[in-house]
Amino acid sequence: MKYDVVIIGSGLGGLQCAYILSMEGYNVCLLEKNNQLGGCLQTFRRKNSIFDTGMHYIGSMDEGQVLNNFFRYFRLTSKLKLKRMDENGYDVVKYNDREYKFAMGYDRFTETMLQYFPKEREALLKYTDKLKEISTAVDLFNLRDTSHHQTGYLDYFSVGIDDFLSSTTKDQTLKNVLLGLSPLYAGIKEASPLYLPMIIHSSFINSAYRFIDGGSQISDLLAGYITENGGTIIRKAEVTDFLFESGKLKAVKINNSEIIEGKNFISNIHPKTLLKIAGNAPLRPAYRSRIESTEETIGVFSLYLSMKENAFEYVNKNFYVFKTDNVWEGAKYTPENWPRGYMMHFSPSSKNEKYTDAIIINTYMKWEDVSAWEKTTVEKRGDDYREFKRKKAEKLFDVIESDFPGIKSKTEACYSSTPLTYRDYIGSPTGSFYGMLKDFRDPLRSMVMPRTSIPNLFLTGQNINIHGVIGVTICSVLTCSEIIGTRYLIGKVRNA
Ligand SMILES: Cc1cc2nc3c(=O)[nH]c(=O)nc-3n(C[C@H](O)[C@H](O)[C@H](O)COP(=O)(O)OP(=O)(O)OC[C@H]3O[C@@H](n4cnc5c(N)ncnc54)[C@H](O)[C@@H]3O)c2cc1C
């Protein structure tokens, strides 16, 4: 059987492309190497707790806002079980032991910040004006047609967020606080472009929501629709080879045996992983070497706390805690001073509104810390790896206990994951937090387009546009536009 479109990888991007194209009558086949669909949307259950792995909150889901509109097209908006976060402080940056709340809405955000920085009105207005300017400049962020090849906003890729903030305020504390969301893009002072934090913050400043009982609701719903539309989903189907004929992709091989043929192919896997599998792909050497040499974002160590019943009250905000004077230092740790900060998320449960049974803490971890076990696979990494994880978990948990006294005694069990876990469950080469690093000093280097020089091979997912739910969703629309036309698809999304 030859499919119209074969999609490799069932991350958010793969699922959305399969949804869009199957809705348009294409005979799609979605291939996923894991048993569970969703990539970073995967959840896991321990005791009675459901843990998200790579989707803790989403932005712009109020009626009329951008994600709400996109998700209405995907028939998700009215189906998802969501909890709107605290509008007076959905994110809290804890810096030098003081808490700074990030409120929803531009005016509320500015007024809240003015309580901490009363002399900085001008700087704060400059900051929020830039948020508005950038989010308005991107066509798809506003559901505008992109067929005129929008390029204006690309300028924001060649300015650094650190430089922008330095030109906005002389107050170092305000600057650090505004950079407090940098773990959301694994920020690096020397590299992070203005565009990235601005798009992310503007999506959350509109509104912020958590998933009740986990984000895998998205993958379950999309998979159901794809199947309803006649699409095929094959789990435990790892693409292990690409078969080319006359410069086009003819088929992929799964699990080193079965051949799946298609007219068109969309890859939702990390571009470096794609190049590794498709070693013989007729791609230009310059393209190949650009992708292969692009740096990755740092990895993540996660601590998952399963809480005792009715022990820890649900907190409707995230914490971004810093143990350094300069927030950029978070990723520059030594074994002695790790961790230099962390993000903390509390999961809402449909069973108990008052208490949480799952708390997730993420902190940076470099690939070098775990590369000694790079040849191992899940559950087969040996006692020394288990001991490494145990020690790291203990150290992080001690830091959490000093910030949230009593949390240990309310915890039933604690689990952890490292960049190796992300490498093996997602397929990113070094288990990076958000895929390839965006660098304002050389913005074109990390810019990968949905279209490749192989006429029937397209790319989608976080490495192609930007990471996160909005970035990946916009990219899915861009990728499918290559097959069904931009104006037509945007019209469908707008009118959904
Ligand atoms: C710890 C963490 C927290 C995050 N928190 C948030 C958040 O709160 N909000 C937010 O918006 N974003 C968040 N993100 C980012 C967000 O999760 C990602 O940007 C997004 O989900 C990536 O989607 P994707 O389509 O690129 O696919 P991915 O999630 O990267 O999935 C790729 C899929 O391809 C499959 N695959 C790989 N190789 C093969 C192969 N050879 N054959 C078949 N299948 C293959 C993988 O198994 C996987 O299912 C977070 C990320 C991390 C890591």
C-alpha cells in the first residue's frame, strides 16, 4: 500500500500534520517509535500521580486568543481539561530570595512589576511595547496569510535579548527578573535572540493554562481524529532507513524490516537524527554540515514528586528559582554548585482540586554529565547510573526543601530523569531541552525550512520553527501549507 503522506514521529508536530492532511482527505500513515504517542506530550503514571514530561503549561488559550483559535481548528479547544492559572501571578521568579510575580495581561503585568520597580515605568513600557510589536509582526501568530513570504520579523532574530534589555534598563535586578523565564528557552546570554523570549512571554501574558490530568490529552484526541479520518497510526515503528529513487524519497523502512511507501513524507524527528538515519539522502553537503554543526540547547534533569494524599496544597503558579546573582549563570554550573536554579510545576488533578499529587522540578543538566552512559538504553544503564541519579535527585531535593520547608515529609515517592531519558524517548541526539540552539549572531544557521531539496520530503516540529506548543503548531501549518497551499489552510484555521 502506498500512502499519500507518511509522517515520521508523533510529536505534537507529527500529530498535527497527520490531522490536517487526513482532514483534507489524504491517506496518511503516522509512524512512531515508542508505544506512547506524543513525543514531549507523553505522560507517565506512578502510584496515583500523572506526570507531564515536556508540556507543563500553555499560553493564549482564552477565547479569541491565538492558541485557542488554532486548537479550535484541531477540535481540541472544547475538549481539553484545562485549569486557568493565577492571573495575578501565574509565573513567579524567585531571585535573591525575593518573589516577583508575572501577571496576565499587559497592563496588569506592568502594574505588578511597578510594585517592585517603581522607578522603571519607562523601561517596563518599552519591554511590553516590544512584546506587542513582535507578537503582532508574525503573521501566523495573528492568523494572517503568509503567502506573501513574510520576512520583516526576521530582524528580531539578529538582536540578542540581553542587549535589548541592557538598552532598556540600567536596573540589573529588573533585567534579571525579566530574564527569569530564560529556562523556557534554555537561554544563553551570548546567543539567545530577542524573538524567542518575546514570543514565549507574549503567549503566556495573554493567558496561561495547565492540563488537568496531563497533556497527553492532546495526543489522545488528535490520534482519535486521525483514525476517524481513515489515517493509519503505527506504534513501535522506528524508522531505521530511508529509500531514495531518482532524487525522491520512495519509502522508509521501519524496525529494519518492513517497508512503508509514500508519495510525500513529513519528518517530525530531530533534523540531526534524520540525517543520521538517512545517511544516503541526496541533500546538499552544505545543508547537511550546517545542521550537523548547529549547537543544541542544554539538557534537563527532572525530579518527579509523587505526593502523599491530601498533603500538599495545589499551587496555581510556576516557580522559576535562581541561586545566582546573574540568571545567565544557571547553565554554567560545576559539580559542586549544581543546581543553580530550577523551575517548579504543580499538576492539577480532576480527583482533588485542593491538593496536588504530582510536582515536577526541572533544572539544567549538560550532556557531558551523562555521556558516560551514552551507549546504554532505558532501564539498562547499570547501577552506577542509578547511583548518579540518586545523588543528583537528593541534592536537588535538599535545595527544594530549603525553599519549601516540609515538602519532603509530604512526598510519598520521588523519580527522576536525565538528558539520556529525553534522548531515548524523543530521539534528540543529546537529549536537549528544546532542540537546536537559536543564535542571534548567526540566525540563518539554526533556521531550517519545512521544504528540503528532496521534493517530496518536508520537515516539521520544534527545530523547524521554534519550540513549545505555539511554535510547533505554527510550524505544522507552515509544513502542511507546502502541500495544500497557505491561503487555503489559514482560511480553514481562521474559519474553524
Ligand atoms: C522538560 C520540558 C518541558 C517543556 N515544557 C513546555 C511547556 O510547558 N510548554 C510548552 O509549550 N512547551 C514545553 N516544552 C517544549 C515542547 O514540549 C516541545 O517543543 C514540543 O512538544 C516538541 O514537539 P515536536 O513536534 O517537535 O516533537 P517531539 O516532541 O520532539 O517528538 C518527536 C517524536 O518523534 C519520534 N521519533 C524520533 N525518532 C523516530 C524514528 N526514527 N522513527 C519514528 N519515530 C521517531 C519520537 O519518539 C517522538 O515521539 C518542554 C520541553 C521539555 C523537554
